[in-house]
Amino acid sequence: MTDGFPRQAFRLPIVAVMAALILSGCSSWLRGPQQAPIVEATPTLLEVASAPVEASAPEPEPPEPEPSQPKKPKKPVVKPRHVEPPAPEPAPPPPPPPPPPLITTRTIERSEARALLDSEVQRPDGKVVGRAVDLVTDANGKPRTLVVNLQGFLGVGDRKVSFPWSLFRFTPTAKTAPVTMNPPPKMSAADRAKATAALQPTADSLPLLDADVVRSNGSKVGRIVDVLIDAAAQPQAVVVDVSGMVTTERRTIAANWSALHFATRDKTLRALLDLNDAQLNASPPYAADKPIRAVSPAAATAAGPATPAAPAAAAAAPSTAAASSAKAPR
């Protein structure tokens, strides 16, 4: 034994430590590297230094937040509902028809018809023998005779003589005498008596000039003052003086020949024209220098067109015969 610890006693701890190191190294080699355990560090309070601590710079204040714009309110989403379509409204009633016209008018040009009263009457050689003063018609509205005022010497010896309607030709556009009379045949005393009697109204004949025109109820319409004749010897209209009927002023109108009717009353043939006061007021006035506007009652024309040529058609053949006899040599 030496001084100090014994040598054997000193070797045993060293061997134990080395064995532990070897064993730990082998286990770490076998298990790989291990992470060292995490040990929380305990903060150590440092003693405050006796020297004063410098004041730290003030922290900058955070910027004020910008005022946010108010949000627009969202429109509520409305889901469409299924709406039943409204029932169709009933169609409005059609407007009432306009009132029917009171009268109908027909325009007759001056080149198509000529006033009969006071028209010169000439012979085929062009010599004027008189003037037309009247027209006699029968109960059917057919012209029967034409009354001519034959001229005498210096107006002396003038006389009214009626001649058959078939002897005359009419030229409305003639600048000279518009009426041409073929030479009349020789007349017996009985024929002359009939011609003289024709100047007065009878039950089957009526001189038109100055004849009264009445309505069907007998009230007076006016007075015939002229007759308008065309180139075919057909009466187209009559000129009626209606003064005093609807106005105090003198007023004349032209009435269609087809609107004129004839009827026997009190054994006398009368001219009938069914125009009431309202229709007379609506009728255009007659003027000698303007186109002729002949009127008819609207009710009368509603049934059908006017047929003024019906009574005159029968006279067309005699008038044609008269024209051919005028061309024949005497």
C-alpha cells in the first residue's frame, strides 16, 4: 500500500465510469442520435443598474381608420309571382252611324242642258219664229207639247200655239236659237181646238210653267219657273221658286226630273215634290251662270238610282224621226 487511497480502490470507479461511457456510446450508436431534452430556461432577474435608464422614444400612434362609405342597401330580391292575366275587356260598342243625308245632288253641266223658258225657236233654215213659253206634260211625266209664242209684226199679232213635242230638236250649246222646230203638219180645226185646250191644266195634262208644286200631304213647296232640257229632248230638272216657304228672300232650287211626280187631284193634274223644309234649306241655290246641282229627297233615291230617262225614252224615237224628217228635202 502506498500513501493516499489504495490503488485498487481508485481503479474501481474509473473502470465503472469507462464501462458506463462505453455502454452509453453503444446504445447511442445503436439507436441513433437522440435529441437533447428541452429544458426550460428560468429567467434570471438582473439587478437594476444604478445608472438611470434612458427613456425610449414614443411609439407612433396608429393611423386613424378612414371613414368607411355607407354601403348601399341591397335591393330585396322579389321573386315574380304568377299572376293570372286579367280577363279581356269587352270591346266598346261601335260608334253610331252618321245621320242619313237629307238630300242627294246631281251636277249637270251647262253644256248638257238648257233652260227652256224664253229660248228662241227657229225653223230649219235658221229663221227665228218665236220663243218657247211652256211645256205640257202628261200624267206619266212625258212631255206632250211645247207652247211657242209666235211672233207677229212688231209684236202685233203674237199668239201662243202648242206644237207636238216630237217636232223639236234641242242644241244646248248653240250660240243662236237652241230650239229648232220642223214644219208642223197641216192641222184641222179639231186639232187646233185640242192645241188651244192644252194650254189649260186638265186631268191628264199639265202646263209646267207657273204650276204649283205640292207635297203628298197637299202643302205647297213652291212654283215651277223653268225646265232644263238636254240634247236628246229629255227633261233633266225643273227650277222651283221656293221663296216664302223657308225664307223671305227670293230663292230658287233645281229639282231632279225623277223626283217630280204627277197625280190627279180635284180633277186636275198636280206636280208633286216631297221635299220638307229641312231638305229645302239643305238644297243648294240655283244660279243661271253656275253648274246645275239638281236635288232629290234622300229617301226617294235610297231605293235606287234616278231614272229621268224612263218617261223620256219613249220620246226619243219621235225626236229622232223629227230630226231625220228635218234633213229630208221639202
